[in-house]
Amino acid sequence: MTIEELRKKAQPQSDSGYWHFERMMSIYVTYFVIKTPMTANQVTVIDLILGLIGCVFLFGGSDLSALIGGIFLYLFIVVDCVDGEVARYHQTVSKTSAFLEGLCHIILHPLKMFALGFGLMVQFDNQIYMIIGILSGLNLSFEQGLNWRREIVLGGGYQFTRSYQGLKNQVSNFIPKKLVTFLMWFYQEEGMYGMIMIAAILDFLLPEIALFNGVINFKGMLLIVYLISYPIITLQTLRVSTKMVKEHYNE
């Protein structure tokens, strides 16, 4: 079986409206995994370990440890695609697999922000970063919980991005399509892990940036951007999810 044949069989068709860089790479890992006795659930466990290792390094408090952590976190989001691809190839998709995969995201989605904030606090000896990290992580968890609760109430599969489609269509009228596509990626989990890795690479390669009479590097700026802007995403999710539930049950 060729890579392209495997891609057609194992990768889902997506119309979510944002980039899937990870799937460009994950299929090559899947090509190797399906030649081994490894199951999709075992891949999920390995995936969680990669993510936890990444967060441990983010806690380290240096540009080097953050760089290593960023790489491990991006490996997590790549391998996150692999377990589903392996399950679809072997036709072993199950509720247990979906539960285990969802558990990874429940743990790591806020934890990466906590770790990033703690690491910056240690690096710059400034507790404000820890506060920013905690608030950002809690915001991500709340927004994620809204999506999960909506899907439970609607009785459907977990379609994380469908609450964003209305916003995407609205802003596409006055924002360039490519910019909308980037923003859709930036505010999804895939984009967050990608941006953390990019910020860590920039901090490692480039001098720190002096801003507001202090030292704020790329990771710090990224954390602040998510803290300030992500509540808009959360409010949009709450508004659209409430509307979807009312329309579904004619209330």
C-alpha cells in the first residue's frame, strides 16, 4: 500500500476550514505503525506520554528546555492523528478509543498553558506569568467543556469545530480568506502546539525582546495574546452552542 492509498483509507475528509499540517506528517508514522502489532490505544498512551514530557520541559524555565518541550508537544499533536488513522486502517474505531483520546486533550489542553506560565515565571522571576498561564489554561478548559457538553446534549459525535463555522462565515465577509484560515488554525489545539514550538524556536535562536521596560520573549507574548483574545472564542462558543441546542430541540 502506498502513502497516498493509506491517506485515502485512514485520514478523514475535513471541512473544518483550517490547516492540517500535522496530517501531512502523521501518515508517514502511521505507515510504520500499521506494520507492527501496535494497537490504536497503545499509540494513544504513547501520545499522552509525549505530551506530558513536553509539558515537563516547559516547566524547566529556560529557552533550551522550552525548545525541547515545544518539540515534544508538537510530536504529541502529530501522533494524536496517528491513533485515529491506525484505528481506521484496522477498522477498530471504538468508544473506548475515543474516550482515551479525549482524555489526553482534557489533561494537556490546560496543562501546556500552566507549564508555559510556570516556566516563564522561573526564567524571568516574575509571578505574573504564572497567573497568566493559570488564567489561560482555565479559559481553554472552560471552552473545551462547552464543546463537550454541547455534543453530549445534542447526542452527536464530538465535532469540536462546528461552533466556529458561523463565526468563520461572518468574518470572511470582511477579512481575507487566508487570514481567516490562519486564525482558525491559530485558535485550535493544533495551532496552539505549533505556535508554542515556533515561539520556543524563535526564543532559542533570537535575542530576547525588551518591551514595556521589561523582558518579554516570544513565548511570553504568545501567552499574553491567548489570554487577551481567547475569551472572545469562548463567548462565541457559548453563544453558538446555546443557539444550536435551542434549534435542535425547538425551544
